[in-house]
Amino acid sequence: MKRLWDKGEPLDQRVLRYTAGEDHILDARLVPYDVRASIAHATMLCAQNLLSKDDLKAIEIGLNALAESHAAGDWSISLDDEDCHTALERHLTDAIGEAGKRVHLGRSRNDQVLTALRLYMLDAATELEAAADKVAEALTALGERQADVALPGYTHMQHGMPSSVRLWAAGFAAELNDDATGLAGAKRRISKNPLGSAAGYGTPGLNIDREHTRAALGFDIVHEPVTAVQLSRGKAEAGLIFELVMLMQDLGKLSADLMLFYTQEFAYVTLPENMTTGSSIMPQKRNPDVLELVRGATATVNAALHEVLGICTKLGSGYQRDLQRIKPALFRAIDTSLASAEIMAVLIGGLRFVPENIKLDASIHAAEQANKLVTVEGISFREAYLRVAAELNKESNNK
């Protein structure tokens, strides 16, 4: 198949396979966003008298129909298309004729892909923010259900001070709410309209209106100057993935606690049977696979951040094809984090602490005893600390 930008001899298929990479597969999720951006772009061209109203109408109807048929599974992006942008333009031209060839005026695939990607990232950040909050809500509900269940507070994996299910759950809930806030903040770099910057140097000789497309697509600002757009590649992506690293670290710590609490030695918690798996050889086993995989997923998202940062390191200005390799890492981080948060919210909803299995070491109130000596006798904390330590040592030696 002759591609839209082919000028002479067909591209070697080996080069096509290597340069297209996974884009024709990954871009399926970008189709509705590219349709939105293309309609906004065509509407702007019409407003600037660069496209007729009849052509605009045909383009809008054609693109909406393509979005619906793609969602229904009637067509997919082929390797020959390379990406969703070329596939849509090819299908559009096949469907409406000459008008389909006019939609690309005043843009490049460079700003086109970035526009669709940023629209997608805005939606993804919103969905991830809600997912983090959902885990926090599940933890808060757990803390309320079992508020009075005592727990040891650990330092150095030893009983340190008394805690409770409510306090334990509230700590994680607060941090997950903070993760949600971080994800909302990541939108600052994402919500900049790149459309109309073309290949990084604008559209000489064309009177386009980038503010028009900004408003139509809901971006906060126009990304200016045009040369800044390609320089920014990877920053918004890395910023979003960084916030996902923070989210996954909290989910990983939560998983680590619950796996410890679920061991036979602790038996602090029970997990819903439909959320655990069996063993292929040991009939008695119920395994917390979800928790283990969430803990492992922290490495996946950490690696995605390093991958994106590494790709962008020392790139010069302007568009570089290296940037294409950001997409797999970005999508992998988003998908992994969203799936992890969603499954953890469900698991926590069915989690129960078992009070009769939770024993607190008698010495766990030592800090409270020292504080009481200070307030009752007026001695220094250092003296109170030594007195309580000596008393506990004496009791231990007498056992």
C-alpha cells in the first residue's frame, strides 16, 4: 500500500516494521482523541476560510462515523498505516473523497500525535486520580468498620507503639489522597495545546488560529512558542509517570503490610476467598497473588519512568524519532497503575482484621509511660526514658 507521504520507491518492508514498531497496535486507544482533534482542526480551518463549509461537514460526518465503526471493531490500524493518524486520513479519504485530503492542512503528524496523546493523558490522569481516591475510600471504610481493633505500630519490624486499624488505614488513605492530588497536578504540563505547531516551526504562509483549537479541545493554554512544543516532549509524560510511581509505591507498601499480616505466623487479616488463588500441588493453600503482583508492579512503573527519562536525555531541539519510543512505556505505566488501584480497592473492601489473633507486646506502652512520668513528676524526658527502660529490663530479667 502506498502511504500518504510516499514520494517514490515504496519503503522497504523491513524498515516499515522496525520504524512503525508497536504504534499500529498501541494507537487503537488514540483513535477517538485524534477524531476530536481533527474535527476541531477542520472547524478552525473553516473559520479561517481555509476550508469550505461543505468540506467541513463531510469531514465531521466522516470522522465521527469512523470513530463509531472503529469502536465497533469494524476496522483496525494496519502496519502499512503505521499509526491511527494515517489510518483515519486514509479511511476518511476513501469515504468522502477529495475533502479528506484537505484535513491535514496546517498541521504535521508531529503536533497531531501529541495533541491526541495529551487529550488521552488528560482523561487517563482523571481516571487514575479517581482510582487512587477509591482505594483511599475503601481504606477509610475499613478503618471505620474496625476502628477499635488494636494493632502494634512497627518500627524496625518490632512492636514500637500502640496503633489501631483506624490509624493504620487512615495513614495509607491520606497518602493515596495525596497521590490523587499529585495526579491532578500533573495535568499542568499536559493541558497545553500543541496543535498548529506542526513540525515544531509553525505553519508559514497560513493564517491559522491556535486559540480556536485550544478552546474547542479544552486545553488550558496554547503551547507557545511553537519551538517549545517539541522541546517539551517527554516532560508531561515523565511527570505523569512520576506521580504513578508515587501511587504504586504506596500501593506496594500497603500490599507488603497485608502480605505480612496474612501469613500464618501473624494471621491478623482474612482476605476474601474469591480474591485469593489456589495451589496446583498444595490443597490447603490460598495465595495472596493480587498483593504480590501489585508489589511487583512498582518495578514496572519505576522502569517506565527511567525509560522515558532515558529516551529524552541529550536529545537536541526539534522532533526526533526517538520520541516514538515513549509511548509504550507511558501506556504500560498507565495501564499497570490503573489496574493495580482498581483491584486493591476491591480487595480492601472485603478485607477483615481478626482481633483475637492480634497480640500486643506488654512493653509497647513504654513511650506513653515515660511521657506520663514527665507530666506527673516534672522530670526530664531523658530521665523518664531511663527509668522506664530500667524497669522493663528488671521485669525481663525476673521472668
